Amino acid sequence: MSAPPGAGIALTAETTLGAALAAIAARLAEAGIEEPRREARLLLAAAIDTDLAALIARESMPLGGRAGAVEAMLRRRLAREPLSRILGRREFHGLGFRLNAATLDPRPDTETLVDAVLAAIDAGGGRSAALSILDLGTGSGAILLALLHLLPAARGLGVDLAPEALAMAAENAAALGLAARARFMQGDLFEGLGAARFDILVSNPPYIETAVLAALDPEVRDHDPRLALDGGADGLAFYRRIAAGAGAHLRPGGLVALEIGRGQAMPVAAMLAAAGITDIATRRDLGGITRVVLGRVAMPAAGG
């Protein structure tokens, strides 16, 4: 099988941006990377420190002294380092988030969790209420900060075990102008919360079975923190703990919304129901996979 056009082109100072774009896309395609043209544009724009519009307008401009930087970034991607890790940032729910080695790379599937929470809030009276949000395993802060961005009177607390992740989440909050409404705390799920109660609990906990970790795509296995992936022998260890503590940390009528993996909807829903969570529902992601389980803490009986 012949190589894609441009696969053998070496990137030199004389290579034009247009030729470099074609060569990068060809080498990415040859390596089996999806959407090679899109990734080539993003990689090249980042390497030469320009935006996509300028990249297109300057196709005849040579790489010059940036050739080495472009080649270095391309080699990292060909080694299956995710583009988001190379760029150090990821767009999530229309917002830009910086990443570091301690943060999970937020995927588009997780936007389903944010959308499910927003739909529940809209159904319950709108987005102007002064809600309090708890995000367990906050990582980069993507879920919490996306919600705060769209809920102007809400405040939130993000909890994570990794201090490096918390530092990154705080930086993202500041960059997005949300630092005044977001706090971050080191802890193991509910550890250190005392008697604090919230209106909303969200989490994208580790849910990969331990035995499956080695078979994950290298972009995930080698670059996402194991702490954010390993859900124990059956992938459900963190859901058990969250279900057990949700009622003590949510106000009556409070909402719990959890991202889940493929095939985990029924056992997670059963855990929540056994813990007294009612009105349990699920939401599918754009790929048709059930991605979110959510429910509410029961309200006290009238006169109770």
C-alpha cells in the first residue's frame, strides 16, 4: 500500500505552511490517527503560534525557524500522545481549559453530564437560583466551571485527591473569570466536608475496570492519570461510595448526576435507589451510549 501524498516530505525552514499542512496530515493519516487534516491544522497553528485563519491566509509562507518545533510536536502526536496534551488545553462545552499530567482530559461525552444537569435545573425553575454545586474528582474543573459559567448565581466546590489537579482547576477558574464562585479542596470524595450540604452533586469518577486498563488506547492509557481511570475490579468502586454519601451531603430534593461507562447504568441506578435516591433517570451521549445516571434526594413527607 502506497503512503499518502506528502508522507515522506521532510519539514525544513523552506517548507511552506501549505506544504507542511499537507505533509503533517499525510503522516497522521499513515499512522491511523482519525481526522488527520483537522489535527494537522491545530498542531501546525499551535507550533507556529498563530490562529487557524492566519494559517490559511499564509499558506505560501515558509516555516523558517519554527520547522524544528513543528517536527517535534508532530513526533509526539505520532507517538500517540493526545493532541490536547501536546497543546496543553482542551475545549469543553465551549470553554477553554488548561490541562496538566494530574488532570483527566475532558472528553465531549462528558458534556452530556453538564447538559443533563442543566435540563434538570431548567425543569425545576430555571438557572437564576443561588445553587450550590459539589464536584467530586474535579480534575481540571471542567464540569464544575462549565456549570458555573451557565448558572450565574451558583457557587461550587471541587474536590480532588491530587494537589496538582486542584492547582490547575484554580487556574482555569481564574482564567474564565469564575474564581469568586469556585472553591477547590483536597480530599477523598466526601472526606473533610463535615456536615456541608449542596443542591447538586456531580461527578465523573474513575469507572474503568482495573483489568481493562492495559488494553485502553495509548492516548488514554499512557497519558490520563491512572488515579482518574481505575474504578476497581468491577469499575464500580467509586459509585458505591458516592451513593452511600450522597444523601448526607445533598439537601432534600437535591440532584445527583454521575457519568458512567458502557453497561454501568443498571448497577449504578440500583446503588442510588438503595441509598434513597428517587426519580432516577438516564441520559445518552451523542453516540447513543447511556452516559449519565441522575436522581434526587427524596423530599420530606408532608407534615413529617
